[in-house]
Amino acid sequence: MRSKDPQLMEKIGRFAGDYYRQNRRTPTTREIAAAVGVSAACAYNYLVEMDRRGMLSYENGRIAGLSRIDKTRTGYFSAPLVGSINCGDPETEEEQVEMYVSLPEAIFGTGRFYLLRASGDSMEDAGIGDGDLILIDRVTECEPGDIVVAMNEDGENTLKRYGGVDPETRRAVLEYANERVYPGKRILVRELVLQGVARKVIRDL
């Protein structure tokens, strides 16, 4: 049997660990093969050998565990803090970087992130209060129920819950999340212009 390249084993283990942290599942053999630039058969042989050495658990064609991959290893990324966004009625957000904040990938994951400071009370039922920092992922798609940064009809950004498409008007729905103050209130827009999806809230206790 040909000896296995330890650097390739390390590359496979690193990819598998990063993939799991980002996607909450382990990659398939084909996904590993594509990521490290080898054939599926070669990736399979390496995974079998890594299982034999106790570097990970490989069962029934899938990685079942990452027991020997360093779980404490983490990188950091810098997220720009670009000011406040209104959580009451929409207001214009001027994207001006106040500072860059270093955050660990192990806790916040990876993505095209930026930070916004919430202003107002319309998202309190979603756990977002005035002054909280919101980690926003610059993605182009969202699902109903996601907290999003989106534009209203006047081209102003607001932080609201995406409520899907209204069946009567066929417009996208941006919902308030404070039933005590704004019962049933929502914004309808002809087109959902998405600026990102909220992933984390950072606040003082």
C-alpha cells in the first residue's frame, strides 16, 4: 500500500472540521474530494486510513466524528461596525465604518459579516433591544422568520422580520416584533431588497 501524505491528511481534517463548524454537518466523501483536489476514490482511501489512525471516525461512507481534530483551534475575523439601524420606523442608514471588531469564528461562524447598532423598540419580541449590536451576514436570500436588513419603498434600510409574500398584494412583508407597542404592524414592499440576515445579537447583561 502506498504511504499516505500527512499534509493531505491534515488538509482533509482541517476542511472537515471547518465544514462542520460552518454547516453543522460533516462533509461527504465527494465534497471532501472536490475541496482538496483529489478523486473520490483517493479521498475514500485517505478517510479509511485516517479512521484507522484514530484521526476521525469514518463509517458507512460518512464521517461520524472528528474526535482528534483540534476543537479549540479557531480563527478571527474583523467585522466593520457601520452605525445604527432603526428598529422603529425606517430611517436612512449611512454606511460609515465606526470601527472594526475582531470576533472568533468558533462562536460567530464565517460569512460576509458586518455589525449594526439597533435603535428603537420594534424588535423587542425577537430579543433585540435599543443599543444591541447585531451581526449581519451579507447574504442574498432569506427565509420567512429571518430577521433581515431590507429596504422599504423609499429606499431606507430597516431591521425587521421577513414574513414571506402577502397572498393578496403579492408584496414582500417586513414585520414588526413588538406586539405591545406595534400590534400586527408590518411593511409591504414590491421587491425585497435584502442587505443581509441577522445571525447574532451582542449585548451587555
